Amino acid sequence: MTRPVDEPDARRPGKKRGSSREAGPGPARGPGRRPGPTETREKILAEARDLFAEKGYDGTSLRAIARAAGVDPALVHHFFGSKEGVFIEAMRFPVDPATLLPRVLSFPRERFGELMVRTFLDVWGDDERRAPVLAMLRSAMTNERAAALLREFVTSALFGRAGKATDTPQLQIQAAAGQLIGLMILRYVVRVEPIASASEDELVELVAPTIQRYFVS
């Protein structure tokens, strides 16, 4: 005898048509592929970097970072532990000391000042690489942790290794760093004219001789 099509299957007890729906809705899925943990983490860091650059460390909250990234604050805490943890991860140095030092050593000693100025212009001239530096500068004004990270950037990521390679005293290294950072702030942050619109070659010609003197005197 043929079983009616709407009769429950006696060979599969407890399994009824539409039982999956009766058990409750599954997780909602939007169109397209969901972002994975790595993508979410990088999104949080990108938004945090922008907020730190705009508002500084003290003016940026964990909740604001989460809101900008479109995630729950608990997820930010899960990934980084605290706002300081986010800050440390977000402030990736825009230059890699491991790749910079060989470049420094390959340059003729008499053109060292030119290399330093061009390197700074290259880093600061790129919007994406400038953001972490701006974040460190603004945050360092009010937060000691941020100030320590900025000191590490100046003394280790760029000038420290260059100074060791050329046997330059620490005082002269810091003086060179101060001059170049001041120049970049005038050009890219305050946008003072005519420095803001001067060509790279013009600035190199103007500043490189002074930086050269710090490293060879």
C-alpha cells in the first residue's frame, strides 16, 4: 500500500517535516562571506589608528574604537585586553629598522644627511604611514606610554641604528631627530607655507646640510 505523502516517516522517529524550523532559527547569515577574525582585528586596528591620530590617546576610548569598527567593545577587549593594548598594536612603526640599516650603510657618508631627509619625507608623505606617527605625536602630549613609544620610534626605528652605524653621539642624534620632526609637523600637520608646498628636492637642499653636520661632526 502506498503511504500518503503527508504522513510522517515511521522509520525516522522524532524527525518530522519542518522540524529544523521548529527547533528555532539558526544564526542569521547576510549575503557574501563573513569577515574572519584576522579581518576584524585589522579593521579594529585601522579605526583605532585613525582615532588616535585625530584625538590622541586620552581622547580615544575603547568604546569609540569599537563603534568606529562596528563591533562590540567586548570583542576589542578580547583581541587586545585594554586600550593600551590596542594602542601598542596600532602604532606599528612606519619604517622597518631591519631594512633601513642596510640602506643607511650603503649610502656614502657625505650624503648621509640627504638620506635622512628623504627617508622622513618618504614616510610622512604617505597618508597611511603618516597616521601612526601623527597618533604617536598627539598622544605623547598627554600620555607617558605614548611618549615612550614615540621615543622608541625616534631612537630605535630610525636614528638610533643610524647613529650606531656612524658612531654619532646621542645628543646629536636627538637634535637631528628634533629638527626633522619639526619640519614634518610644519609641512604635513600645520601646513605652513611655503614649506607645505615646497618640493622634496627643495627641502632636501635646505635641510640636509644641517642634518649632515649632526652625523659627521
